[in-house]
Amino acid sequence: MKQHTCTLLRTLLRQVLSAGIMLTILAGAAAPLQANDAAGILKRMDEVLFAGQDQKSLITMELTDRHGNQRTRQARVWQKGDDKRLFRFTAPAAEAGIAFLSLPDEVMYIYMPAYGRERRIASHVRNQRFAGTDFTYEDLEASRYSERFSAELTGEDEETYQLSLTPLPGVRSEYSRIIARINKTHGYPETMESYDRGGQKHKIARYAFEHSGDYWYTAEIEMTDLKRDHKTRMVFHEVVFDSGIDNEVFTVRNLTRY
């Protein structure tokens, strides 16, 4: 009887130790899972932002200053893949022809008709505002967030995930951190709060998305600069996907044509 009891105790001890080892393994595996989930959420958002082989649209811009005064502009935008974008103002006449070109490897150009030539944008001035709007050159750059920022899942509710994005090592950004709220069902961003290098909240971007065919697309962005008390509302019209935009569109030569 005594021998049977000892055997039973040894069996129970082995089971407890085995369970403890398994719990330790699971606890060790839980930490990277959250990081992986955050990275996956961010990559899914990129897939929405760069949906389709290419995309073109018309844009109406409303600029509102701290006194409520408004100015309206119109533009055309062409995008191909996840690393080429051309933005060109078409109205009013004073801004028509001003254009911005984003190419792979952080290569960007601006064209100002008044000067009659293009200018390459240096990396240290990526934080400058584009043509008086609340969008900087970095904001307009064609580049995946997952290639420039690391992501941490910092919260969620029934409809959204909250990610904290920080620049990857070696990446130059005007933002020290971005807090992004991402729709759980469709993967698009709903808001992004951007903090400057000093850690102060600088800008808030609010997004509205619509569905067309196989894709969700940005229908509206409202960018508010908290320091300037100024905002720019960008509304997208006549959005067309997969029309076969030629690579020639995304060249410096085409940038200067209007």
C-alpha cells in the first residue's frame, strides 16, 4: 500500500512539473504574439492604403485658418504600386501646375511653375508643409508605414485597434510617435494622432473610407495642425483603380508638364 502511494505521488509530481513547464513555454510565447499581431495589423492597413495596381482620382481641398476663413483648391493624384505618387494642383489659377512627385527610396521632387524648374526635396526638409496645406512632404510620400515604423498594440475596443507607431532605426521622420486607430473589420485607419520630435501632439488626421469594387479607398482626410490651429480637408472624387497608368507619369519630365 505504501509503495503504491509513493508511486502515485511520483506520477502526480511528474504531471505537475510537466504542466509547469508547458505554462512557462506558453508564457514565453505570449509576448512576441502581441508584437506580431501589431505588425500584421499595420501591414493590413498598408494593403488598404495601397490597394490595386494603380489608382487615380480628383481631389477637392478646403483650407481653413484659425479665423474660419476658407480657401478651395482642386488637384489630380496618380498612384502606382506602393512607391510612386504624383500630386498636381489644377485650380485656382494661382496654384495650378504646382506638383509633388514621390518615388522609391525616399526620392521626392516639387515643381513650382513660377520658378520654371523642379527641385529635389532634401531629407532634412521633409517636415515642410506642401504649398500651404497641413500636409507635409512626408505625409504625402508614397511609402508603406510598415517599412518605416514599428508597431505596438496599445489598446482596442469593439471596432478599432490602437497602435503606437515609432520610427524604425535609421528612418528619419518628423514624428516621434503616431497613435493610429485602425478599423478591425476592414483594416483602414480611422484616426492618426502625430507627435513631434519633442513629444508634443502636433497633428490629427481623421479618415473616411468608401468601397468600390474589390477595394476600400480613402474618400476624405481632414488634417488638423494643432500648433497652427489650421486644417486641410481633402475629398476624393472619381476614384479609378487598375487603369494601367504608364510609368512615364511618374517621371521628373512629366512633373514639369502642365
